[in-house]
Amino acid sequence: MNPSTLTKFPHLRQDFAASLVVFLVALPLCVGVAVASGVPAELGLVTGIVGGIITGLMRGSSLQVSGPAAGLTVLVFEAVREFGLPVLGVIVLLTGLLQMLMGALKLGRWFRAISVAVVEGMLAGIGLVLIAGQLYSVADAEAPASGLAKIAGLPGALTDAVQDTGALASLGLGAGTIAVLVLWKRMPRQVRTVPGPLAAVGLATLVAVVFGLPVATVEVQGLLGSIQPPSLDAFGELANVGVLATVVAFTLIASAESLFSAAAVDRLHDGPRTEYDKELLAQGAGNTVCGALGALPMTAVIVRSAANVQAGARTKASRVMHGVWLLLFAALLPAVLAYIPIPALAGILVHAGAKLIPVREIVSLWREHRGEALILVITAVSIVAVSMFEGVLIGLALAIAKTAWEASHIKLEVIDKGAGPVQAYLSGNATFLRLPKILDSLESLPQDRPVELNLSGLHHLDHACRTALENWAERHSAAGTDPVRLDGAVAAPEARR
């Protein structure tokens, strides 16, 4: 390599080597996500190319890599099935514009405020639906539409596959692919220089070709033939409330996944930290281009990003070069895709879906924060039972309700010396959420004794509690005892006379 080039780009050697590793990891994942999303395989490569070259050149997180993500597969598949492939481009385009707007308004950092339990529950729900759906592809069967139906129908689909020769071959290839991925980390270091996903797909393809197995393979249309910019008629679908809801879901999920990935990648290296607002702008720019080309949406992908860091990348040049390698492959070797068995790609996504389910985190949360663990599980189950968008909304609502409940802690301390007034001290946050508890405690005080209620320890007293305390003081005083004395934030009418 030219010494002057190394002087200008001192980390070029490391970045070049890392880019090849990321390319080999990204290639089967781009194709697999596209096939699982119900779109031409080449569109997954287009999104990977845009993520590498367009988003990769922009500022934000220097080492994380963007492309089509397994986490959006379920939502994309539902959108394509309901609205059609032309409308997908409009949805992705509008998602990108919203992300750029949020980045310009410096809202990127606020995504870090989203409950981790909700995000992990979202990913777990996606993982469950993804696994269930792709197991049908492994068994060469048609997957039902809903998440619950997918899970309920799996035993029957797998039983039918065992009794059919073609489906059994498909099942064997898919199971073999998953086995290679699981066992790959135990292979010798020299063997592991080949990324696991590439090795798994390569071996499955070799077996299918050598033995002439009757399994479905990827349909190839050619790069230019797959790119279909959205038409004006497709933009007319924006009047559909369902399309707008899908845009919101894409925006929130893609942004949260990208920024959470950025935080995770920052923990893997000692280089420059992520600039969240600029990263959101970069993701938005990439999705805008993907939408204009009619391709899949993109997010930052932790698998590719971790591979990039572990391969020794030092600057964003590695991710840009990985996009160039994807472009060259798509332009020069698209026919190779036609040999890849679909059950092998499905096996890769089953493995990816399993990694989205945070089993260890659930166990840890259950031991330390059971409320958070319940939010995670309920979010995941809601996504499976209802849909992605509603499931995330349910999780967010639960997280907000839990926070509000915990923030309304209140303590009532009663001191009764046997003679004189009963002294009661309220401290904490007096909100309507804890009003029944407050009133039950106050109404249990002796009716024939004067009461001094000290409110100086309250940090917050909402209108509902203020009114209820005044009414309680009035009722207690009406029993013929001395008027209730209220010290602090509020005074009863009797005390003010």
C-alpha cells in the first residue's frame, strides 16, 4: 500500500480488513431479511448499500453499521401484505423525513429516556413472532397471518413436514443452518475467521446443490429490476390512517433500535462517543434514500456493528467500504443469490430472533425489579397477541403508570401520647393515586380527639388530595372535637377562621 496513502489515512489497513468482515456478515443477513419481509432479495442489498455509503459517510456513531434489520422484519412484512410494496417506499421515505426532523430538533437524546423494559419487551416480541414465522419457511409451509396463529400452528406444520420428502429436506437444511450458527463459536479460531452466517448459508447452499435437494431458493430479479421508486398514486395512500400509524411505528422503533444500538456499541470501544442527534439525522437521511428507491427501512444493527468493532475498525471508512463491497456484489454477482436455499436464510433469522429474546435480562429483572420484568413480558406478549404498534403502546402505558405509582410514595406517621392532640405527619408525594390510602389512615384516627396534621414534609400535593384533606378535616371537626389543625401546604376552613 502506498506510504503517502497510509499517512493520509493511518487506519486504512485496519478499516479495510474490518470492512471485508462486515460485508461477509451483512450479505446473508441483507438477503435473509428481505426474503422474510416478502420483498425481492435485492432490496435488502440496496438498503445495506445505502446504510454503508450514505449513512456511513455521515456523522453520529463512527463505528456502528446500518442496514436492514431483523427487528423490523415482522412490521415490514405486515405493511407489504396490507398496503403493497409500492406503499412501503412511501412509508420508509416519510419515516426518514421524520427522523431527520427529530434530529434537527435535537430529540435524539430523548430516546434514551424510553424504558429499557419496553425496548427489550419490544425486541422479545419481535423475536418470538420472527421465530414462529420463519419456522414455517424452514418447514416449507405457509405461515398464518397473526402471531398467535403462527405459534398455535407450529406443531402441526412441523409434523406435516416430517411426512413430506421435500419439506423434510427443507427442514433438515434449516435445522443444519441453525446448528452451524450455534456451534460456530466453538470452532477453532482459524475457522472462525469466516463469519458464522456466511459459513452457515454457504454450507447449506453447497449441500443443496451437490445433492440436488428439492428446496425453494431465492428468486432473482436483478438490482435495477427490483428498484421501484414510489409512484404518485402510492403517496395518495397517506390519507389512510393505517399507513400513518405504520409510519409512526417505523419511526419510533427504527429510531429507538438505532440509538440503543449506538449506546451498546459505545461500550465496545474507546473511540469517539455517539452524537445522538446527528446519528438520528444520519439514519433519517438513509431511510429517506431507501424510501425513494422503494427499498427496506434501515436501522443500526448491533450484529454488524459488533463485528465491525471486533474486526479492528477504527473509523467510519470501514462501514463505507462494506457498502461498496455490497454494491459490487449486487452489480456483478446477482445470479449467485439464486442458489441460496430459503430454509437456510430462514434458519439465520430464527437464530437472530432467538438473540432478540433477553432471557438473562428477564431472570435478572425478576430477581431485582419485578415490575420491570412484568412490563417486559406484557409488552412482548401484547406484540405477539395484537400487533407491533399496539404492543409497544401498551408497554409504554404500563411503564408510565408504574413510574407514576412509584413517584407517588407517601408516608403517614402518627404520634399519640395518650393526652392532648394526636399528631400526624404526612411526607412524600400526595397524589390522587394514593388518596384512598391517605383517607383510610386519617379516618382511622380517634374521632373524639383533636388532630394536628403536619403537611410540611410533602414535596407535592395535587388538587384532589388538597380538596380531600380539607373535606376530611371538616368532617372530623364536625364530630364536636376541636377543629383539625393543619400545618404546612394547606389549611382547612376551620383552621383559617
